[in-house]
Amino acid sequence: MKICGITSPEDACMAEDAGADAIGVVVFSDSPRSVAPEAAREIFSSVGPYVTRVCVSTTESPGDIETMLAINPDAVQVSLPLEEKLPVRTICMVDSPGALPAYADAIAVDASRGTGRHFDASLAEWAARESTVPVILAGGLSPSNVAGAIQCVRPYAVDVASGVEISPGRKDEGLVRAFVRKAKGALHD
């Protein structure tokens, strides 16, 4: 499971210590969680080798994608279908039914984009049924609803940002730990 919208090395280390499998750092976005590429590099270098580092962006600029790749993430999460395969794992966001992205190593069902808007259960169930790659569920998840969402959709993984925050970009340790515990329990049932 991924804790997304990490804006500081301290929060990255806290998410790692809580047992997160991945951290997401937003770049090239109008999100209040967006950080500069240099900050993303510092955040990624603060965690150990067993945490997957994901650059998350809504950019459509090939130059921005090149800059993200230069940060050396383990994966890149983008909101547009790509014209070609990237040299790292690629997660494509899906926010409506239709053709699934051709060059995705995983898809993230996420119409929320960090706003806390609850995921669309029918879209998520469709994606989990139709996708040939792992499906990551996001959108309005929190410690109080993640287990039920996992039981409903049966995704490969879950992704949270606002559901574990004090304010945009500032994570709450108690919420992060509760989310990780409940998500891991439900994912492994």
C-alpha cells in the first residue's frame, strides 16, 4: 500500500516505519502536496531500499516526465495514457470506464486525485475485473473504510493521501499507522 502526497523526509520515514510498501511524491502538479524535483529526490533518499518510490504527476509535458525519471523513482504514476513504455514501472490513473492504458504496469483507479472524494465502486470493480495488470484503489480511503473497500473491490493495493493527513501534505502518524494496519490485514485476508 502507498502513502501518497509525502512532502517531507520526516513523513517519508514515518510512513516507512509504519509499514508502508510505497510512498508517493507529487511533482509537476497544482496539488497542494506538489514539491519541487529537488525535494522529491531528498524525500526518496530518506527511505530504505525496500520502500517503492513513486513520482506522481498530472503533467502532460515530455520534459517533466524526463525530469521525473532523472529523480530515479522506482515507478511513475501519470494521469494520461502514454505513447510508449517508460524505463520504470508505470502506473496510469483511470477515472472513467473505457479502454485501459496500453503501457501500464499497473492502473490506479482514482477520480479523487488527492481531494478525498470517495472512489466510484462500480468503476473500481469494472477495472479490477477487466484489467490484465494490478489495480490500485484510491479515492476517499481512510482507516475507517479501507478494509471494507478492499473487501468490495479486491484490488492489488490501496493508495491514500488526504485520509491520513492533518492538513494537505502533513501526515498524521496515528492515522498512517491505523491505515497500514487495517489495509494490510484486509489485503492479506
